[in-house]
Amino acid sequence: MIGVAVLGSTGSVGESTLDVLARHPQRFRLVAIAANRNAAKLARQILTWRPAYAALADPAAAAQLRELLGTQAPGTRLLEGPGALEELAVLSDVHCVMAAIVGAAGLRSTLAAVRAGKKLLLANKESLVMAGPLLIAAVNDSGATLLPIDSEHNAIFQCLPAGTRTGVTPAGLTRVLLTASGGPFRDTPADELAAVTPEAACAHPNWVMGRKISVDSATLMNKGLELIEACLLFGLTPAQVQIIVHPQSIVHSLVEYVDGSVLAQLGAPDMRTPIAHALAWPERIDSGVDFLDLLKAGRLDFRAPDTEKFRCLALAQAAARAGGLYPVVLNAANEVAVEAFLERRLNFPGIAAVIEAVMERGTGGTVGGLDDIFAADAESRVRARERIVGLTKSASLRGAHA
Ligand code: NDP
């Protein structure tokens, strides 16, 4: 039995993970689950799964959880506060940690799992964008196994020679081709983007995901974060990562080799495939995903992304090239701007405007350790909030779509 901790169990990736685990009760045991403040959903998961541990990062929500459960779950130890996530990540009976918390909040527990030598299933791309070199070094020091959950990176991983080490480019690999659906505004004229709503941005054409990554997909920042993620995971330069818009989301990414071969991984757009792949790796298990019917799909289209219309992608490419702390600055400003957009305080083009302004002022600097990362993260968040207030004084960037 493989002991599993699902951090972010109430989210989209978390729930897909529980769905796959439920199909294999003889193989996996859910030891721990954790979320932020969704006490009602975590209570339901506790009663269904009876894990040994459960945690909520938000102490007020944890109190609510205790009240909801009463005496119904005597076998589950409840923990609370941000530190609880790290505790769960290093438990001795946890062999495999699904890092499915959204945003910078996932960094400490992700790093804790890696340092403890666990098998880490990494969905929380923001932690890699923020602290990639530290995480990769920790993987090599501790002997942890890092398996990418992002469907694109999981696809690339599946196309690499067996035995490839994290952060090292396999011999003969020339480029990776990272596919992007293009998001819900792929064909929306640029001059209509100021009026788009959070609801429209979260209505992704192919994937059902959490709100933050849905907005990132709509701005193409998600692809920018994935570019940085790919460089770190596979030891590539930004120039070795070509981004291609592929509206059908069937080809999840491709790897090009020096002999002209291009290997791709295809499948229905359903996160349970990469999750099942990583859970069972190097074996294969049923994921519950429908098999791909290429005749039904009919055609596969590819085109170049429009970085004029989707400025966030250009900004992420610049941060990837600049390196150092720029990805931290980019990520922090993006998290703040996306939150403002979702709360209707900023309009859609305002997201890129805020990030650009923060990056212009932001310091490059080198990543010495976690303290540098958290300092740059905090400073960039302050600057982004200031910028949002400044920008939205002019009506052009205000969230005028309530
Ligand atoms: P969701 O918004 O659906 O879920 C986020 C999860 O993180 C929830 O369980 C939430 O808890 C928890 N969480 C948020 N903040 C904190 C915190 N401060 N402390 C502890 N837990 C916290 O996100 P997704 O599942 O869509 O995405 C999760 C991660 O996976 C992201 O990094 C995303 O980029 C990545 N990813 C997602 C994909 C997808 O298809 N959804 C695909 C590829 C990558 P609560 O419910 O209590 O708020």
C-alpha cells in the first residue's frame, strides 16, 4: 500500500486525484488531506475517506471543521495553520505527496516533501516558478522523485528516455513544443478584452480548473509559467521551448530530437491521465478517462500565439530569459492582479499592465535562498497592489464589468 497525502484536496486537481485513488483501493491509502478554508468540503472528504490526518491552513475554518465533524471522525487527527501542511508533507507513512495547492501558498509544503525524499507529484507550478533551482537541488540532494502533473510537462516527461534526471536535458533532445489551448479569448478581438468578465475568463473551452489557473489560461500567463517550469524541469533554455496554440488540447506537448524525430503524448483533456500516470509511475493504471477517438476528433490545428494581444505571455518569456528573481516578481504580481480581476477591481488587460509595471521596477537579483524569494514575493505584492490602485483611478483599467 502506497501512503498518499493530497495537499489541496478540495480543489480541481485534488478532487481528480481522489477520483483516481478511489479506483485503486488495493494500491493506495489516503493518509492525509489538506486545504485552506473550505471546511464543508473537507468534512465530506474526511467522512468518505477516513484519513489519519486532515488540515486546514486557515485557523477559523479549522474551528468550523471541528464543529461540523463533532465526534464523527475519531480516527482523523485535525491540524491547522500554514505549518500543518509541511507537517503532513513529511509524515513517515506518506510516500507520495500530491502538491495541488494553488499559488505561492504551496511552496513551503512542496519543498518540505522534496527535502524529506518523498515522491512528489507537482501540480503547484507556482512553487517551481518561484524556487525552481532550490527545489531541483533539493530533489538531487534528498533523492526525492519529482513527477510533473501539469498535462504538458507530464506529456514531455512521458516522451523522455527512461532514467532522465530532473533538471537535466537528455542527450539528443533539441527542443520541446509546449501546446496551449489559447484559452476562452483565443479568437476574441483585442479591443473587446477590456469588457470580458471573470465568469467568461473562467469558462475554459477544454478544461475544468480552479479560478486562478483558468484566468492564467485566458491571459496565456499559464503558458508563460509553464515555459519557466519546462526550463527548470528539463534543463532547457527559453529558446528551446516553442509555444504552439493547439485549440483541441489533444496533443499535450511534444519533444524534438536531433535526428528529426518528434515524440508527442496525446489524450483526452482530463487531468486524471497525468495524475494516474504519476501515481503509478513507472507502471500504468486505469484513470477513468475515456479513450481518445481520433476519428471523432477529426483534425488537429496548430498556430503561433499572439503575444501582442496576450502580453502576459511576452512578460513571462522576458522573465524566463532574465532569470534570477524575475520569475518570483512575475508570479507575485500575477497572483495579485488575477485576484483583483476576479474581484472585479481590475479589468482583463489590466492584469498584464500591473505585471509589466511591477517588473519594470522589480529587481532581478539572484536567488540565494528562500528568504530572498519570500522578500521579492512580498515586495512585488505590495507594488502590485499600489499599482492596481493607481491604474484603476483611470477608468480604462477599472473592472467595469460588474
Ligand atoms: P483550485 O483553486 O481548484 O484548488 C486550490 C486548492 O488549494 C484548494 O484545495 C484550496 O483550498 C487550496 N489552497 C488555496 N490556498 C491555500 C493555502 N493558503 N493553504 C492551503 N491550501 C490552499 O486549483 P486547481 O486544483 O485548479 O490548481 C491547483 C494547482 O494545480 C495550481 O497551482 C494550478 O496551476 C495547478 N494545475 C491545475 C490544473 C487543473 O486542471 N486544475 C492543471 C495543471 C496544473 P480551499 O478549497 O480550502 O480554498
